Amino acid sequence: MFSVCIAGGASSGKKKVCDLIIRRLKDGLVDHSSKVAIIKMEDFYRELTAEERKLLETGEYNFDHPDAIDFELLASKLDLLSRGVPCQLPKWDYQQHKRLTGSVELSSNPDVVIVVGTLVLYNKQVRDFFNLKVFVDVDSDIRLARQVVRDTEERYQKPLEAVLGNYLNFVKPSFEDFILPTKKYANVVIPRGADNHVAIGLLATHIVDILKETPLSEEKWFGECIVSALKVSSTFYHITRERIGNWRNDALQCSVVWSNPFLVSFPSK
């Protein structure tokens, strides 16, 4: 099993990045029987106490704080999956703010497990399960605009004033205090999120290589690397890729920066 986590600020497009990776995996694999399991960290919110429910009613409960997450439960589920044991995953009700009585069964032996969540890199016990750690880095203004749309129209239908108040009081401080510092744990940082197709392509290619179990040797990898300068609207991608240890078992270090001057492309096998 190859495990990936995708972290980043609220409304940074983590789920969309996950969907694009899965789409590219399906396109890159000849054997489409490979199983990919998606786990949302938000489903691991703790059950609220009576006191916390009172805070929720007055808009004073912070779901963006690490204390809101049951990391111990998440770690236990990841441990079961890593040992090939089927497990039941919780499901969170966003309207009632509680766990649903039923659960979602996740079959044993998925080929790839992707865990998505703002704080998925925060807890060391959880973080150490992942072969590949991704941080989606998107401008705060873009994230705020997306969150306004999500919380006023898609998920909660909250008043705009409540969404902005929640952002200023909880989302922004929690991002700066707890989420952004976890960026240092990431093997891959993706600026602009789902718009960064080059970075997502590199990630998917790496995972496909692992699933096919035919990784390139380090010498062949760098020997066949093609570096080309391709202008894209007078701006270039600068991509650096660093191999760490064994290709199959260790992480790919990939930093994709929206800057000058080159687009570094890598040959297909």
C-alpha cells in the first residue's frame, strides 16, 4: 500500500488536487483494477461536548484547531489499513455537527490511500504513516473567496457576515499557527493547487511507477531527464526534483515554484 496525504489551508483545493491525481492514475495504469481509497480528515472531528455545543451555537467553536480532530482514531484506522485489515470509517454530518450513526466500510488492501485535510501533517503519529506528503499552497485571498462561496451556498448557507467573522477569528489564525508550520514536513509543495498541472502530473507519474513496480534507476532517471524551456504566457515553471533513498519506499522531493526561468520536463519510460 502506498499512502499519500494532502494538506493545506481551508479551501485551498486539496480535494480537487486529489481528484486530478486519481484521474491521472487511471489514465496511467493499464491495469485499472488498482484500488484507491480516499479518507477525509474532516470525518474525524471529535464528538462535541455539551459545553462545546454551546460555543458552537454562539459561533465560538473552532473546527480549525487541532483539538477538534480525533488524531488517535485516524492513526488507528491508518494502522489497520497498513496491515491489510478492513476498517470502518466515521462520517461527519456538516449540518448537525456530529458523527453519523453509521460508518463507511473500507475494504482491505487498497493500492493507494490518500488522506485529505488541513491538519493532516500536524500530528506526528499520523504523519509518519505516509510515504508521500503533499502541501497545497494557495494565496489566502483566493482561499477566502472560495470559502465564502462554499459556506454561504454549498455547505452551510451561512450569512456572509458569519463566514467572514469565522475566517478572521478562527480560520486565519489557525492557518498561521497550526497549518502553515506543517508545510516543512511536506515532500511536495504545490503552488496554485489544482491549477498546477505540471506538479500534479509529476506526482501521479511517481505513484504510477510505484504501482507498476518498475521504477527507473537513479542513473537512468537523471540520464534521460530532458530539460526544455517552454514559455507559458511569459512565465515559466521552475521545477526541481530530488530523489531520496530507494525509489519505491522513500518519498519524492519535488518543489514546484511559479517563477522564472525553466520548465523542466521528465521523459516517460
